[in-house]
Amino acid sequence: MTRIVECVPNFSEGRDKAVIDGIVRAISSARSASGEGVKVLGVDPGEATNRTVVTFIGSPEAVCEAAFQGAKKAQELIDMRLHHGAHPRSGATDVLPLVPVSGITLEECASLARGIAKRMWEELAIPCYCYEAAAFKPEHRNLAACRAGEYEALPEKIASGDAPDFGPADGKVSESILRSGASNVGARGFLVAVNFNLNTTSTRKASAVAFDVREKGRMAREGGSLTGKLLKDAEGRQIWIPGTLKGCKAIGWYIDEYGIAQVSMNITDISATPLHKAFDEVCAKAQARGLRVTGAEIVGLVPRSVLLDAGRWYLEKQGRSTGIAESEIIKIAVKSMGLDDLRPFNPREKVIEYLMEDQAEAARRERLIRMSVKDLAAETASESPAPGGGSIAAVMGAFAAALGTMVANLSAGKRGWDDRWKEFSDWADEGQKVLSRLLALVDEDTRSFDAIMSAFGLPKGSPEEQEARAQAIEKATLNAARVPLETMKAASAAFPLLKAMASKGNPASASDAGVGALAARAAVRGALLNVKINAASLSDRAAAQALISEGEGIAAQALKAEEEILSIIKL
């Protein structure tokens, strides 16, 4: 598995484009010892906070080098003695967290973060605290503890027992440190940074809502008032009243740029508190204080699952099917939480997986399914042998699954069937899975044919080349027989959905279920023809016969399924 790390440094400059661009260039041009670079996914500056969030990904080695170079450039371009903004901060590179994406653990990221912090001190003389999973001290697991007192308190902290993990041993603060401040380098899981917009200009009101919901809560006061005497326990420790949301940090502030107050929140555990749960809870607490949440603003990037989970949550609250296109689910999430309240929200610019996707590679991989129906038909009708029957069989299967899914969604929204929406929503979800697999097989079948053509084009001048060519042809042909067999299996998976819709779905859509059954069987039989024609060219006759036998069994079952569905419809 490819090892991928995400880094989300926050730099204390959100207004000077030249400074921001300089830092981003340093990150994007950095190279590891092996020559690897990183991919910058997002640059999100904030005017009022005077802060920019940069998100980039790559191999662990490339990310560590890019993170260091970004911090180095920030040290050159930002003077913390002149910095002011609404967001808490302690240094030019304020926070520098590593996030495991794939093939690497949080513990490994923590070790990498400590290495970056050590290098920043030794080579750049930037003091560093290590926080969250990278923390050396239990009290430093919380970023707020590392950043306590912010930049202004740094000289005192360096001289005291709360000194950085990497910093001056003599307790002295140099001009360089005064300029750069201290950085907080850590490792954590995915963090969602979000601001909830309120219909008020009162920072005090926003802070009250923040205290209501954040896990830390608020300090207990006598009589439960906001100004009463602080309450302490028997040992003289301050008593805190916990908030309602686990894994959430929040403050209230006023943003000049928007002319409103916000509850600014970091969700550090999205499994305990999904974004939609946080949104609903902030709405409830705001309403209890006579306020209204008008929308939300995601800062930086989010995993796709955050928006999909939210969209499904709100669809379920509306009693609507969740078995709709991914883009529509995300649209519901955006509208439900007002993510476009302050500015347009483009998921292609905010979702990590979308930004990670190589657009050129995706276009190559999905060449056919990105075409219009008209263009696909024209391409099929051309003198080129691909796309051919295998790809078109997958297209027919995809339309079979799409028809069944359509009937499920129509049934979920049928007047008078409100108590059955979940039943049909579950069927629609299954239909979307089948549809997705069959769409992938449309292009996969054509790629398998192209691989055979490439194998035939290999050199054959020597006996060794002839043997290599023969093996490549056999391997490609075997795959070209297996792909349509997968199409047969995927198309057959549409029959349970179509049968359920024919017998239980909206009667007005019975013919749609019937057409779906016809298309599914055509997909199965068409794919079988491609299994057979490719298997006929295999030298391994045992493998060829096994593929054909399995395909004929699936085809026989498909015929029965089709006849059963048509008998139910009786049209």
C-alpha cells in the first residue's frame, strides 16, 4: 500500500498574498532525497484571522521536507512582532500537524513530527512544542496548553518550566525567536475546522454557545450566572461544567470581514462527533439563547465521508431515500448546513479525495463513461473495434441497475407510503453499488481489449521475445475473458432489486422494472458471448472451460430471474 501523509500547517499570515504565495511555492517545490515532491491540495487564507491554512499530501519523506521548507520560508517572511489576528497563535508557522492517510500509522506520524520539530530547532532555531500524538508530555497533548498565552507569553514560558520541547537550554530569547515565535508540531487524525455563522454581532453571545457545546465546557460559577463567583472543589481546583460535544474545541469571535459573530470549532474526533451532529447541536444551543445559525464555513479540507454522512443524515431526517447520486447527497449536505452561506461552496475544491484525484488519469480510466450517450453510440459505431460488445453489455447492466434504483427512489417518495421510505431507500443504496460497479466495467472491458492489442505488438525477433510475447498474449486474453465474467456477476446482482421493485415498488413504475430485467439479462448474455470468444483463444483449455462453465451457469440463472420478474409484472 502506498504510504501517504497529509500535512495541514497554519501560517500566521492571511492578508499579504505575496507572503502566502512565497510559502506555498517553498512547499510545492520541495523535494525529498529521492526526488519526490508533494501535491498542494488547498490554500485557505483568512482576512480577519490573519492566518492561512495550507493542505498538502505526499510520501512521508516528501511531506517532511516540504513541511520544513514551508516553515523556513515563513520564518523569512513573517515577523511575529508585527502580527495581529483574531485566531490564537504562537508562531509564524503556528501549527504543523501530520495526518496519516494510507499505509502509515498515527504513531509513525508522531515520530516524523518529532523529527521535524528537532530539525526546525537545530537548523532554523525555531522553538517547537510537540502536541497531540507527538507530545513528549501528557499536558502537551492538548494544543491549547502548548499555545497558552499565545506569542506574547513565549519569553516567560521559555524562561520557566513550560519551555518548548526543542528550544534554548539557557532560557534566553534571541531576536530570531522573537521574530519567528514558537511552532507547534504534532500528529493527529483528521480534524474538521468549521465556523458556524450566527445572526448576531455579539462575541459574548457566540462565546456562550461555544462554551455550551465544546467538550471542555465552561467554568462553574455561583448561581449558574455568567458573572458569579468561580466555584472550586475541596482541593481548590476550578470546577468545570462539560459541554455537549465530545472531541470538540470551540471559541466565539466576531469577524469584521463578514460583519457577524461565529462559533469557531475544531472537531478533533469526527467519529465521536460528526460534522452534522455538531451543526445540529450548535443550532439547538444557539436557539436556546435566542440566536440562529445561518450557515457554516468549512476551513481547509474535509474527507468525502464527512459530507456524505451529513447528506445521508439530513435525507433520513426528511424521510427521503439515500440511494441517490453522490453529488446529490453532497448537495443536500451543503444546503442543510448552509455551507454556501458566505461564499459559493465547491466540493471539488474542498474534498480531499476529489483533490487527490489525478484528473488526467481519471479521464483516461473513465474515457467511455464520461461521454454523452450520443458520443458513446457514435464511438461504438466507428470502425474502431473498441468499445465493443463487452463494454456495451456493461452499459446495459448499468442501465438495468439504474432503472431498479429509480423505481426504489420513486417508491420511497410515493405519497401515502411515508412509513416505507427506509425500505426503499435501502434498496436504492444497493442499486447504487451495483450501478457503480457496472459503470467501472464499461471502461475496464475496453482496457482489457487494448491490453491484448498491446501484447500482440510486442517484438518477436528472437525465441526469448517470442516466448515473452506469447505469455503476455495469454495473460491479457485470460483477463479479457475474466472481465466480462465480472460483468455477468455484477449485472446479475441487479435482479434482486428489480424483482423487489416489480413486486413491492410503485405500481406505476412496473414497466421500468420490467425493462430493467430485460436489460440485465441482455447484459448477462452479451457478456457471456465475450467470455466465450476470448476463452476460445486461450492455450490453457482447462482455464477456458472453467470460465465458460461458470458463465453458462450465471446465464441460466439470469434467464429464470428475468422470466420471474416479467411474470410478476404481467404487462
